[in-house]
Amino acid sequence: GGVAIFDLDGCLFDNRPRIIRIFRELASRHGHTDLYRVANQHFLDWDQAGTMRRAGLSEGRVAGLHPDFQRQFFLQFFSDEFTAYDHAMPGAAQLVWDCYRAGVRVVYLTGRHDAMRRGTEKSLSDWGFPFNRPRTTLICKPDLIADDHQYKLEALREISLMGEIVIAVDNEPVNVNTIYEHCPSALVVWVE
């Protein structure tokens, strides 16, 4: 009868394929062939300039590309269309199914906004997660500009009305700490 909360990006889904697709599409559109070098091993965090450096682009090249790239990247990363390139993390669907089969209510709490809902629902279904059935809920931000942490804090209050939170999985330390503060008896997992 408890509740399990799962963040999506970086927890249940590997969104590096989405990011690589965006890099390559922007490279093709603007003739920046050096951006084709970007691969999974170049991602350590959300710093796109750092990703470019790790892919071998010079400091000057990064400085010239990054501002315009960041603007275009942001628009595509947070579009419904590009969620199709995400992959489920190994074992993620099984973990969520194990919780679901144990009678736990599954809540997908994501920083994705409502405009990404259709693609997110399709990804959950396509990758075999329990979704669109009793005791499953997807909660998205109302809009792109809403602060992630504040939104998740407010959602946490709403989720706690569904039952006792027994497990929560997130990859942002601020969210992990907030969940732990509000649900000290829950198993709170930080995916680094």
C-alpha cells in the first residue's frame, strides 16, 4: 500500500542518446562536423561545454559554438519529439515492476513538462514500464519554466496524500535531500 517515486531522466531513462541525436542534428544543420565526435563517454554532467571539451573541441571552438548551441539544444531537449531517442536503463523496468507487483503505487515524478507528456507516456509504454494501469501516475511540470526543485517539493506534498512513500529514486541531490527530509522512513536512492 505504499508509494514509490521514480524520476525519469538519469534514473529510469538514459537520455544520452537523445542528447547525442541533438548534437548531431545541430551539427548537420549548421555544418559543425566536429560535434559528431560527441559520444556517451563524454557526458559527465549537464555542462554541454564540458561535453564538447571532452569530445576534443578546443577551448576557442567551444567558446564560439556554445552560446548559440545551448539555446538551440535547450529547445530540442525539452521537446516531445526527442524523448523517442531515450533508452531505459538496464533493469529499470524490472525494478518498477517489482515495486508494482508488491502492491506499491508507482509515481513517475519528472522534471519534464506537460508538452512532453505524450512522448513520455509512449516511452514508458514502449520500454515496458507499468503505466496506464491502476496505481500508476505520471506527474509532469505544468510548464518548462517552473523551477524543478520547487515543483517537486509541491508534488511531494500531493504524493504523500496517496500513501506512505516507501521508496524514492532521483538523480538530483537537492531533490534527494528534500525527499529524505520529508520521508525519513523511505528508502531514498540517489542515482549519481
